[in-house]
Amino acid sequence: MKQKKKCVAMLLAGGQGSRLSSLTKDKAKPAVAYGGKYRIIDFPLSNCTNSGIDTVGVLTQYLPLVLHSYIGIGSAWDLDRLHGGVTVLPPYSETSGLRWYRGTANAIYQNLNYLKQYNPEYVIILSGDHIYKMNYTEMLDYHMEKKADVSISVIEVPWEEASRFGIMNTNEDLEIIEFEEKPKSPKSNLASMGIYIFKWPVLKEFLEMDDKNPESTNDFGKDIIPLLLEEKKKVIAYPFKGYWKDVGTVVSLWEANMDLLKEETELDLYDRDWRIYSANPNRPPQYIAPSAEIEESLINEGCMVEGIIQHSVLFQGVTVAEGSVIRDSVIMPDARVGKNALIERAIIAPGIVVEDHAVIRPSKEDAVTLFAGEES
Amino acid sequence: MSSPMLGIINAATEFDTFETLTAHRSLASLPFAGRYRVIDFMLSNMVNSGITNVAIFTGQEIRSLMDHLGSGKQWDLDRKRDGLFVFSPEGHSEIERFGSFAHLASNMTYFLRSKQKYVVIANCYTIGTIDFCQILERHLKTEADITEVVHNGKSLQTYILSKELLLSLFEQYKNQGYYSILDVVHDKRHQYQINRYEWTGYITAIDSLSSYYLNSLDILQPSIWKQVFTKEEPVFTKVKDEPPTRYKKGSKVTNSMIANGCMIEGEVENCIIFRAVKIGKGSIVRNSIIMQKCRIEENCVLDGVILDKDVHIGDGIELKGTAEAPYVVKKGTVQRGVHHS
């Protein structure tokens, strides 16, 4: 007997990630490479699979081709299922003409039919922009236990950084009483992670309500949450403890990669009970030449290393010729580094060729440079 | 355009010189080169030659091989039209040698249903890149009955012939005493035109423990692995979701091939390391083949060793073998550590 879905996920993967510069010149932010092997979207997708959520709508928008071909029918994440599985939802023309998504809430609103076909009990809304491991079922259990209409996952951030985030002000019961986007004087340090669990009827009702308002920017944080609070709905905060990184800038993407090289990493990629799935590149094993010296690094399959790699991340298919030194850097898939080059505190974009004797390092100390070919 | 050839792999061959490596698995499913099984090379050659109809004839040990092949999806052979077929022996007593005509003939339906006109027959333990399209082209041009592929004059036990001829050979096998194509080719009385195609390029066969060990270490030479692993003709295999390999503080790796998912804190020299292997601090591993999910704890010294899957070597253990006689540790063995005071 076909069972009604308890929880369907809607994964917002339309972001442009403009602050990632040339890394998002040909692909949306969730398709950007991370961690020597993965793309950012592998994390929310794997979290769904490992949490037992087998029905995921992925909402794309900006430059979706790379993301669409990457996701395919979802087999890599065990989401090629008979009932449910992954469905890519690009923006499509409605009867009133082609409409680009106006805001995050509008993206979901335009795909209400997808949700209606499953008529689930709950909907979890995720973003494809963050690196983290989370069991969504635990959040759902919490949501059900508290009998909430909406649960929002929050994480404590350092007070001095709070003004960079969407901050949730709560009462002692962790009920949300106010939402402030990037407040200059934050009243709380609980940042929204952009993960929402809604009772399906509540989501439907409020998306429809918000859509009727011509003044609205149709954004979850700016419009839907205040509307819910106005209508006295029970909106609670789900406190999350664990590694969570927004990789929206070149520096933060670099930092997130460097985090994997710490002696004790906060994000464990080797946990067999919570595997991070991805479309495996299927290359030969990495070859470490007699001339190679490797220290404290992460290296993926298909690499050929003849040089010196210190505290760096090498993605699949990277070649590093003899005499080259790579330090504190992230070398993305299929990049080729010639002989006697020096690369420090850099991200080398996918497929880029670094010529012999090149020197790539940031001009300012403590900065990070992105190298995407001679013209950048 | 689909290939006019169907592929047959004889995965029934066994040699008894592999010690415990083939105690509970067929030669075809013997792990090789860090992330593959021996059969992946010939199977990939067929797929890369455009062949979409492949039949594998197995021997008695099939569990490991079936687990590896699955539906053939990883080799792009999970198809509605043709695809991968696996035939295991059905306990017929008159089949004296598996892979023989008798074995093939007992699955006649497969041959009758297949639409391809030509057949390429290969063994499962040849390593190297072979393009069957080139060989078929020559076979057709020369109008040979059978084309035998050789390397440095030595037969690779790989043949191309028409399906029609193969079926007629089945008919004749009982009458003329031919048990396999090898018999046909070696019989001087036959009336068939047999051509030899010399395949240049790196080829080797894994037919003994010694050749397994030596060929594994040969793969470490760029001049060789660049011929075995090419971008244009990738070797397909069952893929696992392993994270990149971590080289931690204290690790020193040189002249080795390392698969994914490993955590290395020790020294590795001239080795093939399979996926998800842990090598602890202070350990030295040289001239060895360490298969998937082995754990080598701290301060060990391993030289000339082959560890089968899931072996756990405790602290301070020293194991030594030689190129002529590598020290083989059986799958799943746990060796308790020694502690030097």
C-alpha cells in the first residue's frame, strides 16, 4: 500500500552566489566544489537520505545546467525511488507567462502542485548553500513534540558576527518572537540556518496569503516569518549544535576546506553512519610519485602528484608536476599545475592550467586569492 | 550505432597458486590495482569497444563476483536492450571444464536471442587496454574464420569469430572432440582459417600469486599505468562513496597508488593501498599490497606483504615477505599487537 509521505523536502538551489566570483560564472552556488570531492548540494541531499527523507524537490533557477546534469535522477544519493525520489523543479511558465522566482517563498509557491501531489504531513525547506550534517528527523520529532506550526533551525554564532546573519529573537521557551535581518545591534545570537519545518496546511495557507500581497518581497525570512508571528502562529526555534558553514564568499569557501585539515576536524567526512554521497568521479587511484612530499592534506582519486603539497586540498584529477609547492590551497577538479610553481593561500578553479614557474599568492597578507586563468 | 559484436568473458578459470586470495572468491573478482577487480579490465575493454551485450560465464564461486557486478550498471550494461548476462554452471556432470563449449552451449537461448553477428571471447584475467573494433575490422578484411589475439607472440586466449561459426562449433563439439576454442585453434587438422592479431601496448596476465604481486607493483610505473588507465578508455568498476584520502601529520608517502577513504599517518613506499585503509603513526609499509578496509596500527613494519580485505594488524607487528614469496594474510585476520617496552 502506498504510504502518505510524512515529510517532503524542498531544497532551494537557485542561488547565484555572486560573491564567489568566477566560481559561479557557469554554475549556481550549490554546484560549487568543496571538500576535495563534493559539491555543496551533496550535504543537504545526503542529509535527506540519511534522515530517511526520500522525496526531495530541488528548486533551481540561476544557471541550472550544471546542477541539473549533476543531480540527474538522484541515484548518487539513493534518491532514484519508485515513489518520490528527487525531482528537479526549474522555474516554469505559468498561465500568466514566464515568471522568474521573486523570492524564496515565491519559489515554493510556484511549485505548490509538486507538494500537492504528495500531500505530506510536513514540509522541510532547505537551502543548498551550506555545509553541515544534520538529522532532519530529530528536528521533525522536536517540531511534533512542541506541537509547533513552524520550526526554524538556529545556531549560536559569535556575538561579534551576529549582525551578518538573520537573527531570531526568542523567549525562554525558545518561541520566536521577532526576526531581524542583519541587525546592527542584535538582541540575540541565534542565527537562522534557513531550515524550516512547516505543517503542510500552514505552509500552503501562508504562501497563498503572502502571494496576494503586492508589497511583499516573497522572502521566507523577511515576509513569511513576520506574517506568521502577526497571525499568532506557534513558531519555535530548534537549536542546532554542530559544524555549519555558509560558503558564500571565496574566503569562507577556502576556510571551510582548510577546516577539513585540522587535527581534530569538526566535520567528519569519514563517519560511515552518515556518509556524504555524491556523483562519484570514477578515476584511477591517486598516484604519489617518488618526488612527491605530502603533509597534512586531503587528496582525491585520479590525482598525479610529483610536487610538494602542504596543508592543502586536491580534488579529483589534479596533476602537480615536479618542483611545485602548494601550500594552504584548494585545487579544484582537473586543474593542472606545471613545474616549479608556487601556490599559496589560493583557490585554483576547476580545469585551470597553472604554467611552469608561476607564482600565485594573494597580494595582501591574510587574504585568499582565487585563480581562474590568466584573464582574471 | 551498436556494435555487431557480443562479448563473452570466461570467468571460470582458476589457478591454484593464489593461496588464500582465491580461497573464497573467483579469480575474476580478485581485487587489483587499488580499486578494481581483475575482470573489470576485459569487461571495460568490451564496453569501450561499443559492445552492449556481454555474457559472463562463471565457475562455482560466484558470491563475490555477483556482488561486484550487480546489474551491470557501473559498466553501463544495465539495459533493456541487451546488457549484462551472467551464467553460472548448473551442475551438469558432463561439463568437465567450465568455459568449454559445453558450458556455453547449455545456455543456447542466449546465443539464439542475441542479434549480433560476431562474438569476441576473452578470459577474465588479462590486464591492459584492447580495442576490439580494430581487431574486428581486420577480421572482416582478412575474411578469417577465427582471429586470435596475441601479445609478443603469446596467445591471449582472446578470439573473434562469427556467431554462426561458434554455434556450429557447439554442434560439433561432441563429435569432433573439441572442448573449447583453444582445442580448435591448436588442432592442426582443422579446416578453419585462423589469423593472429598482434596487439601492441601493455598487456599482462594475472595467473599466479607471483604475477599478481609483480604486476601490481609494476602498475606503479607511470609508463605502465598511463597505458592501463587512459582518459579515453576508462576502466569501469563498482564505485563506493569514499571521501578523499587524508594524509595526516607524520605521514610520508612515496611511489604509491592510493585509493580513496584512507587515513595515513605512517610511511608508505612502493605500495598499492586500496580504499578505506588506516595506517597508524610510526608504521612503515613497503613493497606491499593492502586491500580495502585494512587497519594497520602504530609502529608496525610491513615489507613484501599482501593483506586481504578487513585485516587488522595490531601495534608493533612486523611482517616480511619477498618478491618471490610475498607474505599473504588471509581476509579478516586480526593480529594482536605487541608492545615493546
